[in-house]
Amino acid sequence: MNNKGNIILTGFMGTGKSSVGQKVAQRLNKRFVDTDVVIATETGKTIAAIFAEQGEAHFRALERAAIARVSEAQDIVVATGGGAMVNEDNARRLKESGMVICLTAAPDVIWARVQNNADRPLLQGENPLDKIRLLLASRAEAYAKADLTIDTSTLSIDEVVETICSQVKTSEKP
């Protein structure tokens, strides 16, 4: 494992980063940190409200600051926002702090998981499934920087957790 022993879950919305991250942290006796929750707590606003009131660029600046702080911690499990790895500084910091695992899913699976959640500012308007496809394509290069990729389309949360924990234990062996 890299120098700080962190496990970083990245990937698109609806792939299970927060749900999986909480269970991985519990199983490995680590603290769980969700960068979107950090931002919402610090600003007193939902991510959707930040996007609506101050725009995506402002949110991304808040996200960079949160990732810079979180990357200094040790032995934590981190769930990032879906676009966090697109920023080169974020990607570098996260990779330096631990194992980066990208959770993926098919666009229709993502849409099925998030369609009833109004707090998805990047999917507002018409044709959200098309927006998912476009965003996935635009982020593919950033997601490819992960140390491990797990397609969660047909896996339960527990199956994803088991895969991650097994991989972490394998990487820790001398």
C-alpha cells in the first residue's frame, strides 16, 4: 500500500462509493471520510445548492481544498466526488496517499440507481442517461489512473467490499 495507507474510492455517481466505503472502513477498522460530506458540512449547504448558487467551478475549488486536507490523513477510507480525479492535483494527491480504487457501472445501471435522487446537479434537464454517457466518456482517462477498477453493475455492496478488502490484504503482504 502507498505511503499513508489510505483507500480511496473514486468513480461516477451511483457506483457505490459511499456505501462501499463505509463498510470497507468498518471492516478494516479505519475512519471513513466522504469528501462531498466534508464540503457540505463545512459550507452548510448541499452539493446541489453549491452548484445552483455558486456554480461547478466554485464546487471544484472546495473539492480541491477538501482533497488536499484529506490526503494528509493516514489509514482512512475516502469516497470522492465523481469528478475529483479529473483534476490533476487531486489525482496526484490521492494516488500519493493510498490505493485508488475506481468503482464503475454501466450507464443504465447508474441511471437506475440515481434517477430518484434530485441532488444530482450534473444530471438536471433532459436526457440524463445521455448526460451520464457523455460524462463517463469525458472522465474515462481520469478514472483509468486508478490502481484497481471494479465494475459494480452486477455486484452487491458486500461483494464489492470483499473484493476491495481482499485486494488491500494482498497489497499489504511483503
